[in-house]
Amino acid sequence: IGFYCMPEQGVKLTPDGKNLTDEEVIRLATLFVQAGVTKIRLTGGEPTVCKGIIEIIQELNKLRPLGLKSIAMTSNGLALHRRLPSLIGNGLTHLNLSLDTLDPFKFKFMTTLGDVFWA
């Protein structure tokens, strides 16, 4: 049986240097906004567990004078309760929550996260 989010044995993490740095994300976003992009959505994995997510949102917010209108994020909500005020305060305008079930038993089975939300 496959599991949603994380298999029991874990996953091989991407080695250091293979992911974009926060600075590279901002540089690419700047280039896209200068080219006419008005909406940016942060997704992939779980953005709220990214160490620099608050600073990334803050830097993206500085692109508004260049035409950026929307800073969005897709989240499963895992760490959202700790970060939402700072995310909004630094410029997050839209949030999409991925919610697959409200049933704690189904959640535990699907995610292998145990009782994380119902403890």
C-alpha cells in the first residue's frame, strides 16, 4: 500500500546545492514579474516547513511596484498555525489548503503522521 505525503521508510532528500536557494527563487520571481507575470504561487512539498518562507514572502512583496498583484501559497496546513500571521503580515494574499479528509482515522492512514492534528 502506498502512503500519501511520506512513505514509512521516508524519502531520499535532494542533496544540498540541487534545490534553488531563497535568493535564486527571488531572482527568478523578479525576472518573471519584470516580464509581466502578476501572480506567484509557492507550492511543492510543504512551503510552510521551508526555513526561509517568511523572508521569501517578504521579498516577493517588494515586487509589487513592478506589477506583482498576488502572492499565493498551496499548503496542507501542517505548520500553518505557527506561520499564518507572519505570512499574511509579510504579503501573502491567497492561500489554497489541500484537505483530503476530516476523519482522523483516514488521515492517520493516508499520511502516516499519526495523531498530529488530533493530539
